[in-house]
Amino acid sequence: MRVLVMPGLTLPEVSEAQLEMIRAAAGPEADVVVANNREDAMEMIADAEVLLGYLTPDLFAEAKQLKWVHATASGVDGYLFDEFKNADIPLTGEKGLVGPHLADHAFALLLALARSLKPAMTLKGEAWGGRVPMRRAAFELSGLTMGIVGFGGTGRAISERANGFGMNVRAVDAVAVRGTPIVPVVGHMNQLDTLLEKSDIVAVCTPLTAETRHLFNADTFARMKPGSVVVNVTRGEIIELEALIDAVESGHLRGAALDVVEGEPLPSDHRVFDIESIVMTPHTAGASQLRAGRNLERFCENLRRYRGNRELVGEVDKQAGF
């Protein structure tokens, strides 16, 4: 069995100790190889049985022996091109593992908006002259309602942090998922309108699928509670950006906290950057010193399961998209 490891953004390098961990899980007969560039990957994937890394249509066309792929990206929409999506090859990944750092980032953005940090940091030494409007714009999270759209790993982690801030939490999901002590009952997506009407903060935590692309559009924003806030650290294309900007500029929404946007990277002169009540980071929520290690541990567990013909952990429903 050849195991091909492809370092990338979320797995920037693989240490010798980590390679030994992979070799131990793959077994003594396995050949574990690392492709440090695209050219090497194109050659090595031809007889690879297992891939840890990113898969593209041209790589897949060369993969004659491939039987299982483990993703190094939490959003797997990029893997789901038709040829691979319809192939009888399982895809596993970080499903359920990335919630903690995404939730941390969501609250960093939300707090930046709630406590008027954007103008304070932009104005620097002149900020003292703007204390009054900044104080008037600031708000407290305690007692507000957090509505979570998508109650997977990220949604659950956000609910825990919201609870810690004294917020009320409700959630909906496209599939039936178990509740938690914080959210005992998770509603179906047909209850989205009710969630929008009652939520002061709406956190977008869904994967990107055909059904969720532009799920948040002008009509959706019109149904949201006046003065509410949108937070998105998952996939930018779930929100129609121009419609969001219009909703904020009109005063219907209080603001937005975004790590991802459709069309990213945006040009520096995009009008979104001029709106004080929209705070944004450049798709950095996925960063964590623990992320690569968590995913490698899951991959090694799955290698042992794969060798024993057991069910893999974190498997993606390729047809559903998550």
C-alpha cells in the first residue's frame, strides 16, 4: 500500500516524528511518501492507494489505484468535482474537529464589533476624540439570543462560547442532529424564519452546498430581526455579499462579522471596507497550532481502521456535500 502525503496550507510540513506515526499506523508493508510540490504529486499519485492531502481533477485523473482520500481542508466542496464525487472512493477529513478555533475566531470578530474595536484601532491616537460615538455603538452580549444555522462541530463550539457569555442559544440544521444541554432541541431548516426573527446574532455554520449557496440573500436579511448581526467563519458563498452590505447600510442589520466572503480576495477599494459596522479578517479563522496534529491523529486512526476493514471516522457524504 502506498500512502501519499501532500503538505499544504493546513498541513504546512510533516516532521519525521509525524511520518513515523503514519508509518506505524499504515503497517510494515506500507510505502509512505511525501510530495512537497505539485510535480512530485502528479508522479506519486499514479500508484497511491491512500491520499492525505488535496485532490484536484488533474491529480485524480492520474490516480489509477486510489481507494481512499483524507482531506486536509475542513470545507470539502473543493473535492467534490463530478469525477471524484461519483467515484466509489470514500472521503474523510476534519469533520467535527475544527469547531474550537473557528468558534474562537467567530467570537473575536463578534466582540470586535460589539465593543467598537474597529474604529478604535483604525483611529489610533485620534480615537480619544471618538469615544462618545464608540461607546454609543458598543453593546453587551449577555442576555442576547444567538441563532446558529448549522449545528455541527463549529455550531456546537459557538454555542458553548455563547453560553459562557450569558447568551440564549437556539439552532437549526438541515439534518436531524442530537441536541446538547445548551441547545436541547435543534430545529429543522424549515424553522429558519423563526430563528431569524428571534435572534440578535445569527452565526452561519453550514457547509457550502448547492442548497446553502446564497442561503443568506436580500430576502433572508429582510426576515432577520431589525438590529441583528451576522457572523460567518465557514464559507463566504453562503452569504450574498452585496445584499448583506445593503442590509447593513440601510440600518436593518446592526452589522456583520466576517472571516470569509464570496469573491475573496476582495480588491482593496471594495466598498465593504468603508463600513464601520462590518469587521472582517482575510480567511484566517482556520489557523490553530493544534489543527494539523488533530487531523493527523484522525488520519492515523483511520489508517488502522482501513487496514482492518472497519468504518472510517469523519467520513463525508459526498452527495450531500458534508
